Amino acid sequence: MALVLYGRVTTCVEVHFETPDSGFFLKHTPRSPSSSLQLDNTQKSSSSISSSKNQESILSLDKFTVVQTSQPVSIRASYGPFSTKQTVPARYIVPDVITDASALSPSNDKKVLNLAQQQSTNTTAALLDLQQSNVHLDISAHLVRQTIPRDSPVLRVLFHAGADPGGHVQRQKVCVLLHVSMSNKAPLKGRCMPEGEDGVCVAEVVIPSNWWPPLPAPEITSLGNSPVKTPQRVVQVAYSVFEPPMKNPELCEPKVQIQPLTTFAKVPLVQALTAYKELRADDILTMLVPHQPLYPLSKIHVPVFLQLQPDQNIAVFIVRARVKAGMRILGATASSDEWNISIEKENPKHTVARVTAFRKDRDPDSVPKQTEETTSTNKIIEVFSWLIEVANDTKEHFDSGRIVWSVSYVHDGPKLRDIDVGEKREHEEPRKKLIAKVDIQKDDIQAVLPISKNWELMNTAVLTGRQVSQAMKVFIVSQAGKIADVTLQSSCYTDDESVIKVF
């Protein structure tokens, strides 16, 4: 790369990298006396004419090399009290393919020209490969939602890969890996591959229910008491870019890293947008079902609460779930340190599942916790939470989502895992049934995302009379995570019209 300075004085201009370890400048090659004399004789008249016409001239031409390409690189020029800097665009980090070999030749000598042509032929393929990878360094990430409510726990990010403006280089496939983390929790990962002419894709992760603060007990909620206030929890969102394997690039399996982990947002986890619907099997077990409308591929957490009475000694309870066509059971997550859970999915369609919860102080395979908290009774605790998803093919099942639960308890007795099924059934109470209906709607718009590589625009049209513009794309992301380009159907306006007017 080369840096060109214009002006009249060169001795006092200082040029250097903003960060010293970002790169280095190359030394100037001294020109031979003969070539200098010849160049001076042939260009003497033309240079005198051009100097008289132009008030500015080139002061220096400095070539430099960039070492660190993962971070923005800036070059600063200082002249006395004046100083300015410029960031090297990512697309210039890899030089353009040399199509004119004569540009490498300092003279018209044929030997030098032939050598330059050979070097150009040998390096063209390598430069093309580098250019293809470099195009995807210009990847931008855009949050679909700025907050994640508890009753809609999916975090989505739209990734946009910078396209080749000239269209000369074929787009190389890359895999974008989404990272979501919070304090001591295991990080979550999602992935997607930018495709199509627009080079966009959406990656998503499902935030586990235990990442939010504990929900207030249903009894406290029903009495109208305000829940205990807790500090808001925030997740950190980052991404990295990888080159997929050559054999199966469509699998988006991260192999060779192109861009390191880049943190770009922090997203708050907020409480549910709508009130939960309580489902009570009895005075012991309560479920909270989200009440907001659901869409294709929507996911919800359904927490299960248990209230132990002083006269009841429940060691195990079993909750069996069956969902109607159009929904799926993805799994369950433990919410309490006092209980162990196991889940069994009873069919390949994930429409029937059973969760068995064991009290740790009654579980022969667990070390009991003899603390005041674990031995106390008559308290309400969240034992686990279901994770349920609306299927994508729900065309015939709108407004008909239904979940049926059956609950049974096993009271304390001999070691339950050491007795046979017949003896265990003697300890098990009759099942109690719960039915929940959910509102499933057609896919709809979730977010409208304008995308631009530059959000800072100075309206110089007031001074110059020339239009100032910046290219922008507009995409919509649906509730099901689908993407559509609506740039041609979009219009823009501003609350303060004076910023776009020319007086």
C-alpha cells in the first residue's frame, strides 16, 4: 500500500502508525543517476507546465505494510500543531490483482517488463485467494432484538457480509459462529453461513431459563405481592468467522479461523412481557404457561413449581407431557439444587416426553445436603422448566396448540431404585391431568433492520449544492427467523427535516 501526501512543504510533515505495532513503512529506493537524468530531461517541460497549472503537488509517496489485519489500522500525519489520521479500509489490506505488468517496471526496459510479467502470473492466483477471504472481513452483526424477554428466550443476530463492489470475485463460503456468554455460565453457540446475493444469514441461540433471576413463587404472584427486586442480568454477544471444510462447506463446521472472536453487544435479559397463566394440579404442583402469541419456530419455557406440605413427604414426582401436532418438546432444564431430573422422550417426533424429579436428600445416588434450607417444608421452589417449540409446518394447526400434562407423586419409602415396578406403583398416587391451550399465529415480522457500512453522514450539500448519499439495505426478520430484502419497498423519514434540507 502507498500513502500520498499533497502540499508544498515536506520536511516538517511526520507520518506514523497510530499504533506502533500495526505495521511498518518501507524505505525509499534511491534512483540511479542515469535514470534520474533521463527522466528529468524527458519530463522537464511537462512538469513545468503542470506545476504552473496545479497549486498542489505530491510531496511524498510512502509505502507501508500492515501486520495486524484483525483490528482497524490508522495512520496519522502531523504538521506543527495540525494533525489528522485516516483508517485503512479493510478492502485495501490485500492489494488488487495486478493486471498491467508494465506498472511494475520503473523504465521501458524489456527485460524488466518480462520479469514483471512472470511475477504477476505467479502471484495472481494467490492474490485472488486472499481477496476472496478479505471480502468477508467486512462482516457486520445486527441484533434482531435489543432485549430478550423470559417468555420469548431466543436471541437472534443477523450477519451481513460485505459484497465485492465490482462483482469480479466469486463469493467464498464462510461460517459465522455466534457466541453468547454470561458470568459463570457455559457459553452458548449458534452458527450460520451468509449466502445469496445479499450475503446475509441469521444465527440464534436459546437462552436457558436459569440464566434469568428466579421467578417469584406462584402463591406470591397470586396474592399481588411485589416480587423481590434483583439486579438485571446481561449477556455478552460476540462472533467469529471461520472457513468451512472444503469437502462439505454447507455443514458450516468451523475449521480455519478467518476473523477472531469479536464482541459487539451486551443484551439485557428482561422479565416476561405478558403475565403467565397458572395451571394447578393440586396444592402441591403449579405450572406457569406463557400467555403471549406464538409463531412458527417460537420457543417457550414452562416452569414447574412444587410446594412441599409438612404432612407430605414426596421423594419423587413424574410429569408426562404430550403436545398436539404442530409443537415439539425440546427438553427440560433443572432449576433447583435440591432436585435431580431425568427426561425421556417417548417417540421420534418429540411430541411425548416424561420428566422424573428426585429429591437429592432422598436419592440414593446423590449426596444429601443436610442444611436448614433443604430440610425445611411448606415452601415453594421451582424444580425444573420445560422447553417447548412450535413446529415450522403449522399451516393446518393455527389457533390449536395444546399441551396435556399428567402428574403423579411417589412418597418416601424404601430406596425407590432398588425396588421393582410393582412395589413402586404402590407408592405412586393416581395421575392428575392438566391441559393448556396456546395461541399459534401465522409468521409475522419481528424486526426491520436497516444496514449500512457508514452511519455517520455530514450534510455538505448546504455548502456545495451536491447531493450526499450513503448506500443502505433494509431487511426484515420474521418471527420464524426468515430474512427478506425490502429495500425497494422501504422509505425513510426523519423527525428533524432540517438536517436533510438544502437551503
